Amino acid sequence: MAVRLGRCPHAAALGRILLVVAAVAALAGAAPPALGAKLVGGGRQAAIKRAFSAHGAHKHQTVISVRSSTVNGSWAVVESIRLQRAGRTGAKASNLKPAKTYYHVVGGAERGGNPPGPVRSDLSRDFRVAVLYSGSGSETINYTAKTLGVCQAAGGWVDQQTEAVKPMSWSVRYVVDLDSLAAAASDGRTPVVVPAVTLDRGASRLSATEQTTRSTVDQSCNGTPVTTRCTTSYRLGGSASDSWLSLIPAGLEVGIPISKSTSGNCSPESFTLGPSLWDSNGATALVGKLRLLGGSLPGNPYAGMRVVWPFSSPLVGDGVIASPCQGNPPGCSDSMRWTGTVRLEPVGGG
């Protein structure tokens, strides 16, 4: 996943939602329950999607996922939804219930069919998958601003600020319910499909420390520099309503609820960087490589993918929010060193 934790231009439009998953141990001597269907990727996913799209009845359906049975791997299901028109009111909850179309892969061909009872039961279960995003890194930014001083002599007013975020690390796990949709709409061009999501707080952690140093002096009046220092600590927190996950064509957006505490001389006038531009107790990781909803997953969808900021971000190609110094004067410079891994994990019983 492209590791960009920061302000997200799509966040206001895409919603916030939640869920909880529990595991039950098998009784002594009893066989453990089957894990359930698994996501399909690579060439097999592409072939099944082609067979689905070729059917005229599916013309206006948007694919959510393709999954194979763990009871009989030759059977798969395509889950799809007909998108509502964005802005339309009075939508019924039943309109957000995904449709299931079953396929039997025999002789290298994908044929629609009616699976045996155990297979249908396996493929019909409510399907959940966990998204685990972990990473670490650091960032520094230097900012210098010069304006006319009070005495209007040479030198002027100089404001220098340095911020360093180090260390910073996170391991955040979400559970996504692909059978429970909070939104499925389109403005005629861009599809927006939002599944139900819960932050697994027990399996998540986040830690970062930011050191801010600010020095100001009016050189025009031969003033003495005044230096202030502030330390900000970030950790996992925030209210449940702050956690959210949404999926768009560009990739996966994972909201990370955070809380922070400060010590030292902290001024709201200081240039606040925050780890990865974390903002307003909610951070976002943009994941360009992971197309969980309807996209093209790798051959093994559950293999970890390494990501590096900013090169893995879907926003880099558009030149959007590629740097905290973007649009600032030449007196701003930064260094970003973030790496991470995004991984899908099966959820037992899903």
C-alpha cells in the first residue's frame, strides 16, 4: 500500500463505518470449522470476471469480489452490485445487498452453474477479510520565512522552524465485511463502494514522536533570537466514529484514529507537520497497489506488498499532496523516509 498518511481529498465524500469479529475455539475432539471462501486473484480472477461481464444480464453490475470455495476449489462466486445514482435519496437497504453469481471452472472454461449444497453454503457465508497495514519511518522538515522587520533595516524578521518525526511506527488491522455495504453509488463516471469496516484495536498499535524547534529574531533591530521547543506524542486513539475505510478506483484509503499529547512550549503558530501529515485526530494511508474492491488482485491476494512513500501513492502521478512543502516558498525543504507492508488476512468463519 502506498504509504501516504495524510489529508485525503476524498475523505468527506466517502463515509465512516464499523464491525467486530470473534473467534470460537473448537470443542475437544471436534473437527475445526472450515475457514470459508477466499479471494481469487491473478489470471483466474480475470477469467471469471470476463465470463461474468460477457453475460448481457450483468451489463450494469459492478464486481465487488471474486471468491473461491475451500470445500471445492473448482467453484467460485462473483459478488456484484448495481450502483445507485449519486445524490439520489430514498434508497432502500435492499438495494445494497450484493448479488451472487456462481461459476464452475472445468476444462479451463468458466461456466455458470448451481453448486452443490456444501459449496453453496461455503460461498454464501458473510465474507470478511482483514487488512493489516504496518510500517515505520521518519520525517524532517525545515522552514525559513523572512519578512520586513520593525526597524526596516537589513536582515528583517526571520522565522526558522525545524520539525523531526522520529521514531514513528504503526501496525493497524481492520476487518472489512464485503457482504455489508454502506454505500454503492456513481456520479456517472466514478464508482464509490463502501463496505462495513471495524478497526481491530486489540491487534493495532501506533507510536510516533515529533520534536519541533522554532527560532525567531528581528535582525533589523539587532534582536536576540528566541527559541521554543515542543514535543508531541501520537498514539492509537480517537473515538470509534473517527475510524473509517473506503475504497475508490485509485486504491484503498485506511483511516487511522489517533490521539496526541504535548509537552514544552507549544505554539499554535508553529508550522505543524505531524507524522505523515496526520491531521485532526484522523490519518489516511493511500494504498495504490491494493485494489480490494472489484480490482485486479495479485495471483496470491494474501501475500504482503511492500510500499514506499511517496512512490507507491496513487496521488503521485497527479502531483497531489506529494510533499508537505508543496506550494510553499523555497525556504521549505523536507525529507520523507517511510516504508511499510500491506497484507490481506483471512478471517476465520468468513
